[in-house]
Amino acid sequence: MTAKKTPLYDEHVKLGGKIVDYAGWYLPVEYEGLIPEHEAVRNAAGLFDVSHMGGIVVKGKDALAYLQYLLTNDISSIGANQVIYTMMCYPDGGVVDDFLVYKYDDEEYLLVVNAANTDKDFKWMIDHKKDFNIIIENKSDQIAIIAIQGPKSEEILQKLTDTDLSKMKPFHFDREVVVSGIECMVSRTGYTGENGYELYLSSDDAVEVWNALLEAGKDEGIKPTGLGCRDTLRFEAGMPLYGNEISKDITPLEGGLKFFVKLDKEEDYIGKEALNKQWNEGLKRKVAAFELKGRGIPRAGYEVQKDGEKIGHVTTGYMSPTLKKSLGVALIKTEETELGNEIDIMIRNRPVKAVIIKRKFL
Amino acid sequence: MKVVKGLYYTEDHEWLKVDGDEAYIGLSDYAQDALGDIVYVDLPEEDDEFDKEEGFAAVESVKAAADVYMPVGGTITAINEDLFDNPELLNEDPYENWIVKIDIADKDELDELMTSEEYEKFLDEEV
């Protein structure tokens, strides 16, 4: 199967993007370079094409009841035009996917899911539709998504719209924002730890809005930013990546995401029983952050040891572009996760000392 | 991509410059460009011995780690310690900034490497 192109593919090529196949999509891993792009998002603004992400709409009389049954967070806790982060779990507590849910109204929601999981999620949702009175639609191919992220993002986006962005709170959205003459849904959300916005628009309009934003942000130092820094930014911000910190085999409780799992939610939901049981019995392993003390860079998959015994593995690790330190997150035995505990990261078959720190890097 | 004449090259994009019985080894322009910004170099120690095609160092960008292989067998006689604090030197001038100097074990192994002309052709056709 060949990879798909987003509506912005030609723009990425024109901008000198290094194109890779990511989750079945041709996307730029970087343009000018990962580090300058990372710094642009931390200090000014970066523009990401995230059109590869999936968009699944749930609508109908039972939309809320269905999502309450399917998802770990309490979807009834948000109002219209609000966004909530949640996990969708298997009965054993493993994770099908993690994503944002946009509430249009009581009877219509948009789920914005990981690109690689879109088909799996859609099938899972259909398979668990039961007798709920709802319609589930996969709209992934009709929606383009552009994310503008960074401290200057509000200033830049404001130049192109009459909607007062200062009134939009984090995790809120507005479906009727006109950006550069084009109707978009704009949410104050992102995956970088910086203030930012995500624009949902018709694929046909993506190129126009993308170029308008790059032009509007010239003086502020906006840069097109690739998948490479998207991951270093989310990592520094302490955010999980599906497949690394959570997966089919790593529950959200082990992944440190208990806040998004409502163990005492009134409604029954898939995974509730297993997650409650796991929590009550105590976690045998969980993710913890560490800083490398010796030389090297920890990478996802590297083994973690204590006194020569394997205690887990690195889920994500980088030489942090912002902090210039080798930092990582590892899934290890719970008793080894105490702050200050010394562990060894196995780098090319050599143990390198690391120490457990708070998972708040920035 | 820049290819410097008079050096030997491998299909893994290392270069080798003969200096008497010794040789300098580094990464080609193609290799540094493919890796992106290099942020860490893991170097061997002096007197370490390696066979031809054995990994002797690792070069890491933010995104990935890549092993560097011996173009010919030999013993490490010097390492470029500047790379510890300034790994980006490999991006800035990959042919000026060598990684290690070795004592070549068997000069016949040089015959199996590519010349600069052959490497240019290799880049055009294979990569």
C-alpha cells in the first residue's frame, strides 16, 4: 500500500521538507532542521500539517451515552464547544487509542484520533455500537487540520480573523471562525505544551490558509515545522504518545494518565472493571521520568536495569532540544520509581547511570 | 552532495583518508545530511581493535542513532575529542572533521573500498 498525501503535500515539497512515510502518510519530518523548528515553537510559532489525523463523528440521540460507555473520561463533564482528552480502552484496560473529543452539542461529537489508529478505532466503534441510537462516520479524508503552536500563535492567527481569540479559553473551540476568508473550526488545543490553535477546514482550502498563516507570521518568526519536533515538543511537555507510553499492552494507569480515567464514573464503560482492579491491587509497573547522568542518549526500547537486573524499558528518550539534557520516560517496576532512585539505561550494551526525576521537564 | 577526491568511501557512507600506515575515518556529506543535526557522538577508546565493517562509534541526531562502521580493520590510535562538546562539527564540515584515526591492520582491504568517482556514481544510482 502506498502512502497517502495530505492536501498540503506540494507545499511541503516546495518548502524543502524531508518527506517520510509516517503512519501511511507522506509528511515532512523536518524542513530547515528539527532543532530550529523546535525552538521556533518554544519562542515564536510553528505551523504543522496534521491532516493525517483521523476524524470520526458520532451523532444521534444516544451519542453521549455511547461515548460514556466507550471512553474512560467523563464526557458529560464538558459543555458544547469544549474539548476533552480521553482514552478508549479494551476490556483488559489496554488502550485502543487516546484522543480529543469535541462536543458540538448533546447529540454530536467529533473524535480526532491518531492517524495510525483511525481504521482500528472506527472498526472498534462500529463493533461496540450495540443498540445505541447513533450514526458513526469516518470523515478523515474530508478534513484538513493545520496547527499553529507557540507563544506568538494568537498574535499571528488574530491578523487573519475577526473572531476575538483572546476570548477563547484552552480546550474550547468555535465552529464559525473565518480565517483569511475561509470558514474553519478553530480550537485552542495542541500537542506541544505551548499556547496554540488547531484549524479544521475543508481539504480544498488547506493550501490557501497554510500560506496565509506563513505570510502573516513572517515578522514574528513563524516556521513550517515537521513531525520530528512535534515529538520532541510533546515529550518535553510530558505528553504521552500512543505506542510508547500507552498501548494495547500498557494501561493508562501504568502510563501515568489516571486523571483521564474516571474509575468511579457512574456509567459502566469498557475497561472500567479491569482498570479498577489494577488500581486497587496496586500498579506493578508505571512510567517514570529520568535524567541521564552519564554520556549518551536514551532511546525508545532501550532496556532499563537496576543492579544488573532488567526492570523495564525506555518508552521515549531524547537529548532535549530546550534543556540540552538527555532525558527520558521509562516503564519500570513501581518500586524503582521513587524520586532520586538511580537506575541504569543500557546503551549499546553498556549501563549508563540515570536518576529518577519529576515528570515535569520544562 | 559533496564528495572529496582522493578519499576512499564505503556503501555505509564512511570516508577513509590514508596517511602512511594510518588512516582517518569520518562520515560523508551525504551521511551527515541524512542524519540531520548531530547532537551526540559515541566514540571508542584508543587501542580498541575493530574488524572491517564492525561498528566502532555511534552518531546521533535528535531523532535517531546510527552506527559508524570500520571501512577496514584496525586499531584506534586517536579519537577526535572535539566531537564530545561539538558534535555539530560533523554537520558543518564532514570531511575536515574526522572521527577516529586508526592503524590499518591490512592495507589490502583498501582495495575493496570505493574511490571518490565510484562513490559519486553509487550516490547517483543506488541512493
